[in-house]
Amino acid sequence: MRTAQTPLLMLGLCLASLGVQASQQGRSGASGAAVQEHLNRAADAILAFKSARFSLKREGPPAVLDEKNGITFTGSDCAYVAPDRVSCDIKVSFKNGTILQVTRVFVPEGTFQ
């Protein structure tokens, strides 16, 4: 399930930006067919991706990954390679102040760290 989360996140972000654009066009009188055409082009573009690089930055307090051990997430730099590989360099902090960079690779066979 985790192997699909990052590409799905990218897809969601692209579609969300298109939804904002579509709603703005809808207010100006654009037809439903034009909105559907934008969504179709976005879907085709995402399916054509061979690779992509993206970063996730946590704003505000760090996200807790492991409450028992006090491990928090502060940011990551990721790379997607079609059709099904994502690798991320994740910056994590421990409650004692130690900051580490961990590399996780998400492939169909599983998640490797």
C-alpha cells in the first residue's frame, strides 16, 4: 500500500491544482466539456511521467512518526521513476536532538530503508 502513496500524492496535487483552475473557469462560464478536457490532459501527462523529483517540507511542529521513540519528520527529498519506484531521503529527528537522514525505497517487492 505504501508503494502507491507517493505517486498518488503527486496525482492528487496535480488534480487539486486543476480543480482550482476548473472552478475558476466554471465561474467565468466555461463548459463542462472544457473542464473534462483539462482533466484528461492532466491524466495523460501524469501517465507519461518517466521520472519526477519533489520535496516535502513540514510547516509548523514536526510530524510524529513514532511516539514511543520520539521520532519526528521534518522534510524529505524524493524521486519517482516510472513505473513503480520511489526513493526518499527523509530527515528525521529523535527526542534527544539527534537528526538523521534516512533513505527509503518504495518498490513493488516492499519498502527498504
